[in-house]
Amino acid sequence: MTGHYPARHRIHTAIGEKGRLQERGMAKWLDPAVAFVPRLLKQAGYVTAHFGKWHLDAREGAAAGVYGLDSYRTVNDNGPGWSFTTSRAIPRD
């Protein structure tokens, strides 16, 4: 979602278990300041959303909203069990 090769941001595979990230020399999350296609679309007036697996951030309680998404329902399976994060509804004019 950045238009970059993931390795440019020290991401070599899906961001998952925190302990394994350090072993692999990986980042724990994609820097929210990176140019991100959904954020650019939002700035151009589009409503943005993501529904599905989210392997861009291993921080506890991190939400897809910091990446410029208006609405999201993300699934993380980074540890025992699954966790879901849901945003508010898509804004209506």
C-alpha cells in the first residue's frame, strides 16, 4: 500500500510475532509517516477502507486509522487466537 518494496521499510514478511521480528531484523510496524496510497486517496477526496488481514503493525491496540483509512475491520492472527479491530462507520455526506 506504499508503492515501495517492503524491504525498503525493513519488512521482509508479514509482521507477526514480536519475538520473531527482532530475530529477522524487521520493523515492528510500518511507519505511519510513509506515503500510503489510502492516505493520498483520502487527501484527494476519496473515502478509504480496508477489510481483511492487517500485517502492517504489531503494536498492541494499533489501528489502521493512523494510516489514513476512514473505515476498517482488520484481522490479526499474530499470536494465540485472532483479534479484530473495527473503526467507526464510513462517513456519509
